[in-house]
Amino acid sequence: MRIVIVHYHLRPGGIRRVIETALPHLLRAASSPVTGIVLATGEPPDETWHRLIEKLIAPVPLRLFVEPAFGYVSEQRCSPPALRTRIAAALDALLGSNNDSNSLVWAHNLGIGRNLLLARELSHRCAERNIPLAAHHHDWWFDNRWKRWPEMRRCGFPRFDQVARIVLADTPNARQFLINRFDARPIERHFGSRAAWLPNLTDPPVVPSRARRIEVRAWLNRKLNDHDAPVWLLPCRLLRRKNVAEALLLARWLRPEAWLLTTGAVSSADERAYANKLATAARHHHWRLRLGVLTGDESRKPSVPELLAACECVLLTSIQEGFGLSYLEAAATGRPLIARALPNVAPDLAKFGFKFPQTYNEILVRPALLDWPAEVKRQEKLFRAWRNGLPLASHRLVHPPAFLESPRTVASIPFSRLTLTAQLEVLARPVAESWDLCAPLNPFLSQWKRHATKGELQTTAWPASAARWLGGEAYARRFWRTMRAQPAKNSASRRAGIAAQDDLMRAKLDRENLFALLWSNES
């Protein structure tokens, strides 16, 4: 059997991590020998990661299939018809022209809609040639990513049902894998045994040696030109949904002398305006912020686990995550974690057996810390523009955030609900001033500040029950069991994907899931 792994790119991030950790376990648990692995992607991975994969799967041969047309549509220079032609030719070369039941396609994030032409051509070819298709969903195009919709229309997909039939293929050869239960429930309801919850596997804790932590700490000292200053880490690429400004606010309040670092830089042109605006403000105000500390040649830099182990505290301030790997990475390296309790992630973590003592729902701030009338007008304008950009069919599902319906009576506002412009206004105020105004709104922060000052923030133990859900053997067993499952006769329905997408879309468009940060690249 040959496994073909398809993804738009292999840049550092959660999906790449899933591939590298899961692949060796999938190979060992396969019912027939795996004769080769193909990485089919829009751009080549860095050489260090390529060599790592070769080592992990040896002696199984690895082939790299690079076709730029497999990348994001937003980064293509040709027209949609020309792009489709290139994709079709590349897939014919990749998959062959005949029945190929000895191959399996493991496709990541088709549901994010970054290249629906690739998703459609891949899905059709797998169905026509009876190639098993494992559609592994990490994110969704309708989950605060509606900027994709005009792009999808230009590619020839003007209706929801068309998109659903592509990203949630309801053909007998296809299986749907979901990384959290929030997403899995509606998919399993409509697809039955052709869908499964498959939480991301995570290796058991392996804390870097003390000697290696000292080496990494020395590397950080050189990088920051600041000897042994506390370092707080936000392990992420520079994405708006990572809500970096909130991590900076928490670090400045709780540990003013600490540096806040992010691991990755911008990996998509869509995020450049956000990153530039944040970086410009940090330079202007001399904030202790360093963005993209691991950008560049990874062979000369620490790994993410090594960097985590060398830092004082880990932050996760995302407003949206599919799985939340950073929670587990902090526990695995024995680092304290301060994190948002994301409603689609926290229940799964509890089921795995994890207890994270420093989690919160929102950080509340006083409107007096920013130009509140200007922010209300800004958000009203952004919301109208964002809503008007949605398909008419979704308008009935969308309602303004609660504070926009009565803006004059608001006594506090979640920091995460502000635009980046307003977040930077809050950060520009003196730390003591913003702390005095906001600490009473967030009483848990005073205790965390005392613990941070004394180096006593709590860590999370790795529970014995985690292996049942996150271990490699359990992961591979669930994967292959779902791939082998025989659906009930006539269970394939051309409307399963449409119904499942509709259910998920309703949940994602709930007003609690709307954030101004994601309405505009420059907000």
C-alpha cells in the first residue's frame, strides 16, 4: 500500500506536527505493508524536516511531489480555469489514470477552503478510481474565515451545497476525521461510521536535559541581548486568531520584566497587515516583544519543545483553535500555562484527564482605556462590511455581538472582542494604570501575579489516562478502524455533507463566536 499525504504546504505548524508524529504509528499498525510515502504539497518543506520524515519512516521510501498549484488560491498567479487544468494534470501524474485501490490518500484541511479546486479534483479522482480518501479536518472555511468566500465564488463555487459536497465528500470511499468533539458530533450524526473523532496524538513527556535547557537559554540570551531575563512564550505563527496582543497584555501585567516571544512568523499574505501593525507598535513603545524567534533555518535553532522547556511560562490566548496542541506541549515540558479555556477544546482536554489551573474565559478591560466611541463606530462599520460580504443565505444566522446592540451601557469589554487598533490603545497606556482599572474585573489575575513574581505558577501533570486518547497506538487504531469500517448498505447520501455543514455553520456563526479581529486584515 502507498500512502499519499496531501496538504497545501508543509510550513511549521500544527498540521505538520500531526503528520510527523502520526506517520510512524500509522505505518506500524497498517494491515498490509506500506511500500511508500508520498508528500504531495504546494511547496517543498525545509530540508531539516524532510530529513526528519525520512528518518522516522525508514526503511519505507519517501517521495516528494511538489506542485505549486496545490498551494493556496490566494497565492496563485493564474486564473481559476488555468489553475484547475494544472491541478488536474498534476493529480493524474500523482494518482495514475486507473483504479488504484492499493493507494490511500490522507488529505489535510480540505475544509478550510484555501484551494477548493484542488479539493474537488482530488475528491472526484479518489471516488472515480476507488482510492480510499481520509479527509482530515483541522479547521473550516466558515469558522471566522469568511474572507475565503469571494475567492471560492471566483473559483466557480457560488453555493453552500457545492462546497459541502467537496469538503465533506459523502462518497463510499471517503472517511471524515475530526480533531475535536464539538466538530465531530454533527459530522458523525450525518455520516455514521464514515466519520470519527480523532484527537491529535501527542508523544509522552520527554523533557530536554538540563544541559540542553542551559544551551537553549544561552541561545535566547544572545537572541534577546538580555542576560537571563524571564521569557514567556506564545508558540504560534503570526495569525490574527492567535490574539497576540492579549498575550502581551497578560505578560506586561503579570511579569513586566519578561519578554514575550512567538515562535513563528507570518506564513500567509493575509496576515501580513496584522503582523506589521503589531510589530510597528511594539517598536514604537519599546515593548518587550519578539516575534517569530524561530523563523529561518530550523537546523540552527532550538526545537519548539526545547524552547518551551527553557521558558518560564507558556501562553495560549487564541480566540479559535481546532485542537490546542500548546496546552499539551506545556504539560509535556513541565511548564506553567496561562490559557483561554476555549469552549470547543477545554471539554476534550478534561476528558483526556488534564487539569489546567491557570485558564480563563475572557480578560475584561475598561472602555476608558481606549477611544470607546471610535471603537464602537469602527466595529459597527467592520461588522456591516463583514456581514455584507457573507452570502445572503447566511445573513439570517448572523447577529451583532451583544455589546454593539447597547454600546453606551457597557462597563467592561472582553479584550479579545476588540479590534487590534483598540487592543494597541489599551497596551499603550501605562501598565500600572491599566492594571489598576482592570484587576478588579479579573480577580484571578492578582493571585496569578503573586505566583508569577515568586516563580510559583502551577504546572500540569501528565495524566495516565492521556495515553488512551492521545497515544500513538490508540491514534493508529482509531484511524485504521474507521478506514476499514463498512457503512450500512445505501448509507451514502448525497446530502450528508450538506446537512453536516449546515449544522456546523449554524454553531460557528453564533454571536459568541464572532470576533472583530477576524473581520478585517487591518482591524
